[in-house]
Amino acid sequence: MSAKQVFDLSIKASLDNLLKVRQYINQAGERLGVSESALADLRLAVDEAVTNVIIHGYGDLDGMVELHMEGQGNAVIIRIRDKAKTFDPSHVNAPQLDTALKDRPFGGMGIFLIKKMTDEAEFLPLPGGGNEIRLVKRGAIG
Amino acid sequence: MATLNFMVGQEQGNVAVTVLRVEGDIDAATHKTLQDKAAEVIEGGATHILLDLGGVNYMGSAGFRAIHAMTNMLADEESSGLSKSPYLKLLNPTEAVGRVIKTLGFDVYLDIYQDRNEAISSF
């Protein structure tokens, strides 16, 4: 039985590192054999999740974001951990898709996309502070 | 970090159309650059913009905030309801970007073309 492949990335919480996050998802995804369409979904979900951590979690504060990606069967599991203040996405309104664009409020699209692009998206406070976002994409491998 | 490059061209169809081609990834770090470039061309007199996304490999929600802002910048009092913008249209998004456009419902607000000439003559 081959060793389980896991991929980790640790970055400073800066929007300038979003490209590095997407490159990490691409490289880990290719090693895991993730299909191109699932990879596009995961790139988007993880980029949006990390963006939220940086903007809404850390704000102007310095901090780190830790990413972990692994395959389980045909699913991809990604964990994103931070030490930022607790972020509760249930307070974020979904975008109003049936409203005229000029009347549509900005925002809410990131969380909506994270949920749309994955099969499971959990936002968990960590004991001792910080948060974990756990994303699952089934049928992504093979 | 990702950077954006722009190319601005003018075409004459039924009206003067400004073609704004974007190349690069549009994320939370770069979307403001697009918004600022759009503001610049609108302040320079552009009233009808064809946003060429053929060189955009990645666009997240921040990119859609920029497009939302562009739509608002170009809108007038007659731009109401759920009708598509007569002033902003999209050209040639990649398959991945096209899927996000549909997921976020932006195809309800904006016409999307694959052919540049057809897009220009549609204004």
C-alpha cells in the first residue's frame, strides 16, 4: 500500500500570497490526480476561503494561514487553519441572484462560492483560538 | 503576487465601443486594478465597454465585485430591472470563468460573446 500523500503550505496572511495558494492547489491537485474541473472548483473555494481569513479574520493584523490537502479515496479534503478571530459565515447573506445588479449589495459571493464549489464546507472554531475551514470535494480524483 | 495587464482599443459599431482586454488572474489582490482601469476609461469618455476576458485564467468573487462596480459606473436611470446591461458586455471567458459567471448569476445581467465582431455589433 502506497504512503498517503499529504500537502501542506504555510503562508503569511497577505492578499499578495493568493497566487501562491492557487499554485499550491494546482500542484498538490495534479499530484493527487484531481480532475481539471474539480481542481478549478477547489482553486476557487480555497482562494475565497483564504481571502476571507485575511480580510475578515486578521484584518490589519499579521498572522499565518496553514493549508493541508490530502486525498481520501476519490475525495479531496482541505483544511485551512488560522489564529484569527472567530468568523461565523452564518451571518453572511447569500447574494441576491434575482435582484437587479445595480440594486444588489456587494459581498456575500465568497461564502456562496465556497459552498457551491465543494460538497462539504465547515467553519469550526479551534480550541485555544483560531478557526479551521474544512472543505470536502467528492469524486474529485480519478 | 498576481498582476493584471490591460489593452484598450476602440471599435466603431452602431456606437463607439471600448474594448478592454484583461490578462492575468483577477483575485482580491488585483481586482482594484481592474476597477481603477475601468474608471479611467469611463472618465476618458467610454460609454460602451466590451470586457475581453480571454486572457483571464482565474477570476474569483473580487473580480465580480469589480464587474459589478463597472456596471454601476456605466448605468443610467434607464438601467433598471433585470434587463441586461446595454453598456457592458463580456467577451470570451474561459470555461472555468464562464462557470463562475453562471454560478453567480451574472449571465442574467450581462451578455456574453465568443466572437469579437458579433459582440461589437451587438451594442
